[in-house]
Amino acid sequence: MSNPSVLILPGDGIGQEVMAEVRKIITWFGDKRGLNFDVSEDLVGGAAYDKHGVPLADETMAKAQEADAVLLGAVGGPKYDDLDFSVKPERGLLRLRKEMDLYSNLRPAQCFDALADFSSLKKELVAGLDIMIVRELTSGVYFGEPRGIFEEGNERVGINTQRYTESEIERAARSAFELAMRRNKKLCSMEKANVMESGILWREVVTEVAKDYPEVELSHMYADNGAMQLVRAPKQFDVILTDNLFGDILSDCAAMLTGSLGMLPSASLGAPMENGRPKALYEPVHGSAPDITGQGKANPCACILSFAMALRYSFDQGDEATRLEQAVEKVLADGVRTGDLMQSDGGTPVSTSEMGDAVVAALEASL
Ligand code: NAD
Ligand code: IPM
Ligand code: MN
């Protein structure tokens, strides 16, 4: 049997730097755990635009459709700010999500004990935190029509449309309930049913889906209150289900509960393919971080932990995923940290590459 295939799309800025560390981890799993992958690499975002004039070439899209898993770094950067909207780096990532139909975006926010002091919240509020945000990823205001900038009388109007069908809500909700069943059986759905019709429908459909999961305790919250509750008492949540835009914002917010945006991984999953695996793309929640690009300062943990999610959700290697997560935790507990996780008063940060080496060393020590 051939090895499972992994397509690596490092993208732009620190995406390339953090992905280099993931490559070391992939090599280690091949050498030491007999987990071999057919790895190929291609371009996305600004890097693809520079070569092809588009942020995702059709051939790359086709490769992504075929791959057992796609690993993406990050896209975007100031160099591309003035490009036409249709070829901006971010459009490449959105095309991947849409055409692979990756409707369920899992964004876990876990606060490792060693980092409880680094959150912008008090330690006792975040210590032991383990929540999972499920963000609908292929619809809503990101993709709704009509959209555009139009002339209206003597001025212009910018339009985006929040649009959700029942089936789009239902499949995202099912994925969240399934996750809740494997966790603490608590699900909080966030929308704004008080001001948006799409929110009313969202709440109705989620309530209907809940009938198939009687063991799961379902609650509903307006998303603005949800944002407040996330920073007031985040440990009240287990699984949070929300739409594309609210999920984007709430997950960045949740990132700071864990200490740094450089810690947050994600998995974007579609429906199961014939082989039973979901179509899948794994990426850190953070972006290309132009302010620190090229300085060896980026924290590779979010990207490394995204690969751990790939081991778990695409390759049925839950134990090896846990091994990798524990290796990251061990390195942090030993005080090895990149600059985003340093207190202002002390310690010398390690570089991106030193952090990756430390994780490999911790993996080695786990044998
Ligand atoms: P960003 O996530 O790139 O950076 C926000 C802040 O967090 C910066 O100060 C950055 O230095 C810091 N940061 C982010 N990741 C880090 C890491 N791994 N280690 C240490 N520090 C880290 O967000 P932004 O500045 O708003 O966006 C920059 C570009 O990235 C934009 O073009 C945006 O569209 C794009 N973006 C892409 C993705 C993606 O590819 N999935 C996600 C978000 C933003
Ligand atoms: C994210 C990013 C993306 C989004 C951008 C880069 C398209 O912010 O993955 O969180 O808005 O979804
Ligand atoms: Mn975002």
C-alpha cells in the first residue's frame, strides 16, 4: 500500500519558517515511528501570485483535492496589500476551503500549565482550560451573494451578505455535536438571533439537531455575550459552535487565553471520502506575521500542533498525536520558549528553529 500523501503549502512570511519545523517533525515520525508520508510541496498565497499571477494555481488546487491531508502555513503580507481583491493571497486560502468543502473548522484552545502565566487573563481563569471552537468555514458572510463594491447614486456602497442554508448549518452542527460526545458533552451555540434572521434559523436548526444527541447539554448565547463570557469565565465552555465570521473573531480571542496566538492550531474538515477519511486542511490560526518575518522569532508550536491534529483526524494516529502534543508541552514546561512567550523581565528566547529542534529532542526522549 502506498503511503498517505501530505501536501505542504508553506505560503508567506512566517508560514515558511514554521513549516520548516513541521518538516523536521514529519521526518522524525518517519524515521522513528515508521509513519511514512508521501510529502510534496507547492505554493499558495503571495508566493503563488509571484510565480503564477494567482494566489492558488489550478494544478495546486487539484493536488490539494487528491491529498490525504494538506498542511498550510499562512498567507498574506504588506507586499500584496494593493493587489486586486480577486488575486489577494487570502483568496487562495478561501478557494481551498470552499472547493474542498471544508465546512467544519476545529480550533481548540488549550492552556498548557506552563503557559498559564502568559495569558492576558488571571492564571486561575485559564489554568487547565480546554475548549474547542467549531467554526462553520464555507459559507456565511465570507461567501454570501450579493457582494461587491457598487455605485449607488453619487457614492459607492460595499456589500457582503450573511447567508446560511439549513443544510449548511446542520452539517456544521452535527460535527460539533459529534465532538461534544467525545468530550464533556456540553455545547454552546453562538449567533445573533436577536438581530439576524440567519441567526434565528441557526438557532432553530441547532436545536433540531440536538434531538439526535440527547446526552449533550445544549445552550445558546448571543455572540457578543459569548465574546464577553470567553474572557470573563472561559472554563464554563466545552464545545462552542458558531458561524464563519463570529468563529474567526472568537478564535483569535480564545488564542490569548492560551498565552499566544503562536500556540493555536486548527483543522478544517469536510465530509468523509471513500476511504473514510475526511478531506482535511491543517493550519495554525495565526497569519504571516509580517512584523517578525525573517527574524527567526516565530513560534512554530501552532503549526506543529496542527500536524498533531492531522495525525489524529486524518491518519488515525491518536496516540502519536498525543505524543507530539506532550512533547510540545514538555519543552514549554522546561522553559524553552520563543519571544512571544517571554516575560518582559527575563530569559532569552529561542529561535524558531531551536524550538523545532527542542520538540524533536522531546519526541526522542519519549521513546
Ligand atoms: P497575524 O496573525 O499574522 O499577526 C498578529 C500578531 O501576532 C503579530 O504581532 C504577530 O507577530 C503575532 N504572531 C502571529 N503568529 C505568531 C507566531 N507564530 N509566533 C509569534 N508571534 C506571532 O495577523 P495580522 O498581522 O493581522 O495579519 C498579517 C497577514 O496575515 C495578513 O495579510 C492577514 O490577512 C494574514 N492572515 C493569514 C491567516 C492565514 O493564513 N490563515 C490568518 C490570519 C491572518
Ligand atoms: C483565519 C484568517 C482567514 C479568515 C483569512 C486569512 C482569510 O483570518 O484563518 O483565521 O478570515 O478566515
Ligand atoms: Mn482569523
